Amino acid sequence: MKDYHIPIILIISILITSLFIIGCATYNEGDSVAALSFQKMTVQEKTIYDAVEKEWYQDKLEAIRTAVGKRDIAPRENSVPFIDIANVIKTNNDVTLKMENGWNTEHKNRAIKCRWDRLDEDWYRKLLLTIGVTDYKLQDLMTTKEKDLQYISDGLKEINTYIDENPEVIKKNISLNNVLSFNDYDDLYYEIKNCPEAIIAYNNIIEEKVLDNNDKKQLITIALECKAQEIKTKLEKFHKE
């Protein structure tokens, strides 16, 4: 089976999630309807879909699931992924997967890298050829702009103002050189959001002080332990079936 340049490590890591995807989210069209759509995807299609959904979430991909759900059966595994719904993929990529103004540069770049065209450029161009599109330009990654730098500067001013108005913060022996940045908090959210134990630990810490890098390492370690147990349970269930 030809694999259209999709990294084998990505296939292995995401496939496990694909097998249990209905248990992890509530879909707009209903979980049972979404389940039928996933059953009509090939392994390669599920891998690509999951990589996009990881950053853009299921709401943005409802049109893809709807189009796949209209298939009679899943295509052959050696066919070009999503070749029968190329128009839907292109519209989703160019129209639906739009970045929001409030996203910082790092978030925008993560989103760009998880668009359909960025996951596998060769596959995407092959897909476009089937609908007569011969010239397509990838969206460039974002660079740090003056607006981002001003946003950072304003954030630092807010921190300094907060410290001036709340001198008791300093009494908690916080090293300001070691505290987490705003972007660090965003990243930490995605790391721990699915781990109840990590969330409890997070809440306990912020009741006492501002998070620092040591706290971040501790919380991520707890989240990794959660993930390890989750995968273990899923694998045991999978082998029993």
C-alpha cells in the first residue's frame, strides 16, 4: 500500500486515538452519525483527519465527516486519501480553517502546520489536480510582528503594575525570572486539560503562588502519567476485543 508521504510514526501514534475517537468528544451531528463516518475512512484518511482535528478541533471538520458519511463503503486502502471529496477538503482548508485574531504567532503557526495542505504537500497537490487546480500556494508561517512585540510589552507592564499594587506577591519568594509566560500557560492548558490529577495539582499551586518552570515540569509529569494509564487501559481493551 502506497502511503503518500505520511510519516509512519504519525500513523502509529494517531491510529490508537482514532480507534477510540467517539469516546473522546461529542459531535455536532451526533456521536453515532460521526461513528459511521469514521468507519468509512481508510487508515490513512483517519491519520490525516486526526492530525488536523488535533489543532482545529471537531467543530471545524463537520463538513468532512458529513461528506465521508455519504459514501457507500470505505475506499480501498491504496487509494489517494479523500480523493472523492477533494472539493470539500479544499473548501475546508481555504475557507473554514481560518485563524482567529486573538491567537498569538506561535498558536497561528501550529494551526498552519495542521492544515490539510501543510500535513502532506505532495498529497494535497495530487488531490487538487483531480479537481483541475494546477497552481496552489501554501500559506507562509507567521513571523513575530511589531503588534506581537507590543502585546508582550503591554503584558509586562500589566505584571509590573500588578506587583506594585499587590506587594504581598513578592513576599511569597517568587523569582520573576522563573515564572511562566502567557504562552507557557496556553501550552500548559493543552498538556494537562485531560488529566484530573494534574488539574487538581494546578489549582492547589495557584492558590499559593504564581506558577514557575518547576511547577510546569511537575504538572506535565502528572499529565504524562495520566496519559500512560489511559493508553494502557485502551490497549488492554483493544486486545480483549
